[in-house]
Amino acid sequence: MLKHVTTDGKSVHPVRRTIAFVMMSVMTISAACSIVSAKAVYIINDGETRSVVESSGYTPTAIVKNAGIEVSPIDQITSERNENGTIEINIVRSQDVTINYLGSTLHAQAYNETVGDLLERMNIPLSATDEVSIDLSNYTQDGMSINISKYTYDRVEAVEPITYTTDRVANASMAKGTEKVKQAGKNGSARVTYYVTYKDGVEVDREPISSEMITAPTNQITEYGTKSSTVASNDRIASDKRNKNGSGVLTFKSGNTLTYSRVINGSATAYTAKPGALTASGKPVYVGGVAVDPKVIPLGTKLYITTPNGKIVYGMATAIDTGGAIKGNIVDLFFNTYNECIQFGRRACTIYVLN
């Protein structure tokens, strides 16, 4: 055996020292291999699936991959150590969520979070008046569509027309059924302030809060005729507007009017005759045909006859007959029956000579 002599005179054996070094190296490598090959136990939570696996991986992603669980690059993988030292790995699958907001469609990735948390993470602010189609406390789901209606408000001024109104005025000198514009109408204008509500940028409500007149409107005045050629037998005089020259206008409760040229305060008697009997004008007798003094009231004159107190109204009449006893301001009224004549007798009357 070879020997090496040291300076102090002692000898050593180099072969033994080499063997010792080799043995220590082998032990170190064996220990390292033992450490590398050691496997730990992990709990993997994948939604509703819970798995217990052994893995020698160092990262949650590697451990999940070694366990043969497929994940997407956008899925979330996190880990946490329990109090007992067990490591749990949680897989949160990505969810495709559509958000319709302010006329745009946003596509977001959600991770089983509340709708409110997702909108906050997406930096979508909500006001108290905004409408969300899904409750903010609900959890997101794959394929979920969230509709957000955004309300905004503004004050808007507008110059708007003030529509003129039409005043209708009765004109007794115009024939009934006719009209004419006495004064043309003209619209005015006003400055109106509105409180406007917008939904997703589209106006949905407008409330006026103030108005300032710029120009006043001019009302239109339209006259309509009320002058009639006759009135119903049951119509009654509402007013008698008499002019200084004795002419005037009778306005009836129906709104119809009769104009007259003069008024005769006289008396009236009653007569009857057989049906078909002819009068002085050649016309047969009828109720409404009366006998007059042609020197006072010419034949063919239209009349309206009533007692002064208005209790008895003969009504519309035409002068078609004469009589020997009918002189001056007297008219003889035709009735169909003798009994009606007796009931009427002789009375004071007001005779309107119509135009």
C-alpha cells in the first residue's frame, strides 16, 4: 500500500480518504432523491367536485395539472392552508356574462361573484334610480345577461307657441248656421323650462317647471248666426232686446233668435172653422194662421204672439185672413176646436212683427 509522508513524519492513506468522500456523496444524492420524490396530499375543490390527490408539484396550477384536471387559462386557481395544515386548492371556473349598458354590449368574465361585485369590478357606477334586470345580490352564472337602464336628468329650455283660443259670439242679425271671423287669432310664445328624464340617453319624460310669456296670443273672435225663421212651439222667450226705434231681438231658451221690426200691444180673440175652409188670402185655415186688420198688419206678415205675462203662447203665426170685427190692433187666432176658442176667450197680447 502506498503511503504519503507528511512534514510531521506521519503517514496517511489517500485511498481511504477517497472512499470516504465517495460514500458521503452517495448519501447526499440519495437524500436529495428522496426529497424530490416525496409527494404531499392536497384537496382540490372544483365547483361541486372535491378531490383528494397526492402530488409532488410545487404550484397550485402544477398540482391541478398533475391531477389531470383540465382548466382554462382564464379560470382562477387559488390555494389556502387550513388550520390542520391541509392545503386546499380552489378552482373557480370562468363565466361568460353579457352586460348591456348605455347602448353597448360588454362581455365580461365572472367568477361566481355577486352581480354587484362584478359591476363594481367592471367600474360600472350605479345610482339609486338606475334599474338592473338582476338583483345585485344574486350570484353570476355562465351565460347570464345583465341589462342596466341608466337614468339621467337635465333642465331644458324651449320656446313654444301659446295657442290662441276662439271666442264664439252670437249674432242675432246673421242667419242661423252661418259664421264669420270678426277677428283673426294669432299664437303667442313662451319660454318653458322642463325637467327632462333620460333612460339610456333617450328622453322618456318631460315635466314643465316654469314658463315665461314672450308674446301674448290674440284670441280669435268668431260670430255665429242665431237668426231663425221659426222657433219650436214649446220654446220660450229668454230675453227681449229692444232698440230705440222699436225693433229688437227675441232670444229664446234654445239659443235661437227672431228679429222683429216693431211690437204691437193689442188684444187677441179666437175663432175656428171647418177644415179646408179658405181664408182671405186663399189659403185654407190652420193653427198659426191668424186674421188681422190689413191696414195695421199686411197679409203675409210673419208674427210671434204671446200674452204679456208669457203664460199663454200662441207662438209663430202668419197673417192670412181678415174679418169684419178685426179692426186696429186686434188679431183673431185660429184654433182647431170650439172648446179651445172658449178657453182662450179674449186676452191682451203682445204681437211681434217679425222681419
